[in-house]
Amino acid sequence: MRTPKLGSKSAPRLSVDVLIVGSGITGALVAYELTKAGATVAITDSRRPATGSTPASTALLQYEIDTPLRTLTQRLGKKHADAAYLASLGALAELQTLGRELGNSIDLVSRRSLHLAVKPSDVRTFRGEVASRSKLGIPVSLLSRVQLRSRFGIDRPGAILSERALEVNPLKLTFQLLQAAKSRGAVVLPRNRVDLSSLVEKARPFQIALRSGTRVTAKHVVIAAGYETPEEFGEIAKLTELRSTFALATMPVRTNLWPEHVLLWDAGDPYFYARTTADRRILVGGEDEPYSTASARDARIVAKSRILMETLRQLFPKLKPRIAFRWAGTFAQTKDGLPYIGQHHQWPGVHFALGYGGNGITFSLIAARIIAASAAGRTHPSAKLFRFDR
């Protein structure tokens, strides 16, 4: 394994195969995959590692994309929609393999998930969705109100029960990935802003100046800066919409939690979701709305947490949880619910890992695999599904 080399302290220089901008979960996954493939890597960020959106994630890992399969089929065609869903499902199995590689110290647990109907008409929609997924071999079933109440103690018109889902501790996952990448020679640079103006230049390799004075020579650059990416790349901003999301964690619950600790999310708009944790807390989130400013978003935390808690109590009247922590985050979404992964024609040699939507961690693993293949001169089978010109 080659190790990146720094120059003199007076004018430090660093030469690597890949510079990753972003040290959250996405950047960590990309670094892990690249170093596993033998690439030399440096990681830079204006924040400390595993901050930004990463600690705001409630980490319900599901194959379901924000856009239902039937709707995605209407927008992109059956072949594209089917492949996107199967890629997302496959990513769950890959995450389980990753967990074993990391020693399963990331609170990664296999779960089922329930997509709850809010109104009776949702059940009709669910019926068609279950049929479409079943034809792909995805293990999924439709539960009636009676079945839902009998098995899970939840009184809703019906639900889609998915057999494949995961939960994870996003901070533990990120730090374990970064540590593994560092053990293979990756360099995590001190907090720094990057001058990205040079990325439009045609000369290769890239010569990138950090605000600290360090100059990095890199054959490839990966942008894994999450929702902050549109601030630097105007063309990306045109493709996305920023959303504010809200979440809370309860105090540990001493009474029995719901059966099977199944992951919950509903068909509301805005929607609600919940899961349990290893220390018997309940993580609750949702109530998304258009993003304006960080201060306006944060001013809504208390009011939004009350709404989320009321929905939780309606689902489980016998539970008496108390809020321990509450917070807000920002994410970006796309028109079709799929991420943008790969190179944009305006910035050749720059790889974007933009796992936008509700499947951020799942999409980020897919992005890591696609980018690792591209940096090695290969094309990943899923690359065409998430490219900018799809």
C-alpha cells in the first residue's frame, strides 16, 4: 500500500490518486472503498469529521426509494426503475458485508420495515406497489388493518411489510470507516476550506490549493459535501431542492417497545418515521419542509418535535416516552428521488457522490462503489442509473 507523501512544512505539498472533499458518512465510505482498491487518498473538510448531516441522520437503512417503484417506472421506464430498486436492495446486503469487515461494532442490525397507510386510499396504492416489487423478487407483502393490528399492535388502514431493512449508528460507522481508511494510508487533513475554482481547468492532474497553504496534486477529486455542494456548483443547484428535516431521541424506554422493533414510516406528507436503538431509545423523525435558512429551520425544532411525539403516541398509546434530544438537519432531494453519482460534463475528472433523498447512506455506498470503479478505469454496472444525464 502506497502512502501519500507530504512536502516541506514551509510549503506543504501532498500528492494522491484521489482527494475527497467531505469527511461525513459519504466521504468515509468513498475513502474506504478507494483505499481498499489500493488508491492513495486524502480527505479534507471545512468541518470536523462526521459532522454536518451525518450526526443528524436517524439511519433507517431501506431499499425503498422516496419515489415509489410504480411512479419511478412512469418517469424513467421499467428497466431503469427496476434496476434502481434492485441496486438499492443489493446495497443493503453490501452494507451487511461491510459491517462484518468492520467487526460489527457499528450497531448494524437487520430489521423488517413497515410502510404505514395514513388513509384507506393508500392501501389501494400499496397493493399495486407490492405487486410490482414482488415481480422483481423483492420480499414484500401487504398487511390489512386486522393483520397489522394483530401482529404489530398498530391501528392503521394497512401497511407494506418489507423483509429487508437495516439500522446502524451513523457516527460509529463513519469513524470506523475513516479509521480503516487511515490504516491503509489515507490522510485526513486538518479542517480546511478548499479552493475549488481550479476544478474547471482542463490540465491534469488537479493542482488544488487549500486555505491553509497546502497544495494537493490529485488525479481525481470526489465531491462528498452533501447538501452544501450546490453552494459551490450552480449546475448542481438547478437539479436539487433543499429540505429541512426534524428528529428527536427519547429517554430509554423501560416498558416493552413495539413487536420486532420493526422500522416504521408512513405515507403522510410530510411523513413520519421511527425506529428503536440499541439502548432502548426511540428515534423519531420527519415533518420535512422546504429549507430557507438554518436559523429559521432551528426555530421550528420545538414545535416539530411536539408533532412527532403526538404521532408516536397515537401509534402506541401505552408508551410514555420523554424527549431527551431533538434536532434538525438539512438534506437535498431530486425530482425522481434518485441520487446523482459520477462525473458532470462541466467538471471532467470530478466525481460527485451526492446521495440525495431519504436513502442517503444506502446511496452513498452505491456511490463509493461506482467511484472506486471509475477511478480504476472501470465502469460499475449501476453507474448509468444515477448519472447526471439520465
